Amino acid sequence: MDVQTGEPGLAEVFVANRAQLRRAALAIVRVPEEADDVVQDSYVKLIEARSDAVVRQPLAYCFQVVRNMALDRLRRASFEANLFLVEEEGQAVPSIHGHPERHAISFQNIAIIDRALAALPARTRRAFELYRLNGFTQRDIGRELGVSAGLVNGMIREAMMALTHCRELLGAE
């Protein structure tokens, strides 16, 4: 009770209308336990915020406090859900470096292929690189190297044969 006016104070109005305030919170947060928490937090806020200000409509003020607390809780829950979702997504992203063992194996595989290609004549290796790595046609490679398309075909076949041994070493079919 307010001593000056003789009317019930905010705490009394809040307690008397607790069920209505809980329904208002439940309409926003949609979870009964969350609504109970909102009502409790709102009551604590009203009690702790004792001010000398006169509230003309205490019930409307209580509803506004509950509404604001419920919306704050809803926003915080949404923010946290998105925050943790992004964090969990990041856990499934593979490292750009991969596993150290796989990295070492890949490095060894590249070294084996490089040695096999290095053993080829320079022109044959160049024809193979232009064909497989740069996507040139055999006719374009022939023009680039000054040889016929048939000779380019033979050079590419020679490089592929040299790499056949690499496939066996690498366990490929």
C-alpha cells in the first residue's frame, strides 16, 4: 500500500494480477517455464526499481514491464541460437590444410608424379602439361611446339605410360 495515496503499490498490483501477467508473457515466449522466469524477473525488477515516481496506471505499467522483459528474453534466445548455430557450423568445416598425414601423403604423391614427368623429354613433358593442366587441344599443342597433332598424340601417350607406374605406386586403378 502506498502510504501517501492509500492505493495498492506496484508490488501488490503485480502479485494480485500475476496469472494475467504470466499469460501475457506466455503469449510472447511460448514456453511455460520461460513465462514463469519472465514474470519472476519482472517482479524483481519492479521491487528493485523503487522510485518516487507516481504510476497512474499500475496494472498497465506491470504489463508493460512483463512485455518488455519477455521480448528481451525472446531476442536474447534468438541471438544465442544464431550465435551457437554459426559456431557449430564452423566445427564441421574442414581445415584448409587437412590432416597432417593426408598432407604428407599428397606431398609424396606429387613428388612421385613429378619425378616420373621429369624423366620424360622436355617436349613430351610440355605437351602433357599443356594437354592435362592447361586444357589445350592436341592441334593447339602442335602449333605451340611446332609439331603435328599425331606426334602430340604420341607424346601424350608416352607421358601417360610413364605415369602408369605412378598409379601402381599410388594404389590407383
